[in-house]
Amino acid sequence: MNLVATLGAFVPFALASSAPAAVVSFQNHNSAFDWRCVVDGNASQATWLDITQPATQSGASSAHAFYMQRFTGFSTPHFNEDRIVGVTADARIARRPTSIALTDEEGIINSFAFARSFAPGSEVGAGLSFHQSAHVAVTNFYTQPLIERLLPTGFVGVSVLLDDGLHYGWIELAAVENPGGIYIEYDVVSWGYETQAGVGIVIPAPASGLVAGGLGLCGLARRRRMA
């Protein structure tokens, strides 16, 4: 029996195999969990996401939690960068096999290690390249035309090291845009993990109900020269 938990309620689904599975997932209804960025190194208002806990979690830091990190043009000239970062090496994000190269307005080539994008039905597990941080968005307002690179889909793969071993999971994100269609931030929609150590996890269909609510800290920290 495959047990999927949504906001603490366990819903059974029949499997073709008799082997037990133990996938648990949570939806972030009404922005119950506010994932706030560490902005330019300032973590005073940040929150940390523990994928083993529901949206009502405290948001406190732990060894296997993740946080959103934003570097604005004030701290990293030319490009604005959003990343997902593990608090420790016990929390990791699956990266693309190759970096993305972008040329800034001065002609300098910059390399960005983006999170790997997972489509529904694909698997997060052994054999992927996991790192403590990965980009999910990069923007440069100084170039003409504007440079903007976002995660192609809303799912990233992650791994967390718990007491019984390595567990795989995913985080679903939804891009928030301004009226001009320019990226502002990502909202976290849902997340899940496999409770059996060492077992891969399949990416589900996108959550039917997206988060609702105002912008968090990331959205309030406006970028340089944003229209």
C-alpha cells in the first residue's frame, strides 16, 4: 500500500506490486508555510523548509532543512540569483549535469549551476548529481534584451540524510511574475519524501490547488532596476 499524506491525512492508493512503499507529501494550502529568503546574507526574517513536516511546521532551521537564498545585484553585480540551499550537507539538491553559461552586459561569461528540472512521472534517486545548493532563477536587467532563466518545470529533486539513512524527495515551486511577465519569486506549492531510506521517489502530477496569499520576503526585496 502506498501511503500519501496531505496535510497530515493519509490516503491509500493501490500498487501493482505488493512491495510496501511509504511516500508522504504535503500541500501548502493558503500559504500556511511562508518560505522566506535569506537576502544578500541577511537571514533575520528567513524560514527553513523541512520536507518531512507539514505546512504547519515552525520554519526553524535544522540539519536536513532547505532555505531560499537570494543574491540581488547589490551583492552580486550584473545578475540577480535565486538558489535553493541545504542548511548542511545533509540536505542536497539534484543539479543539472552541466552548468548554464550566460554572458553579462560586459561580455563576461558567467556559469550557473541550476537545479535539475523533473517532470511528473520521472524519478529522483541514486545516480543523480546532488549538491548543497542549486540555482532556480537568474535575471539580468542590464542586458538588452533582458536575460532571464528559470527552472523549466516546478519540480526539483532533493535528498535528506536522516537517522536511518539517505531519503529522496521533491519540492514543487510556482513562479510568481509581475504584470509585465517578469519573474519576481517562487512560491512553494508542495513537497514530499520517501520514508524508506535509499528508495527513489517518483514525481507526482502538479498539485491541483496552488498557494494563495501575498508575497513573502523574496517578493518584497525588489531587484535593481526592476520596472
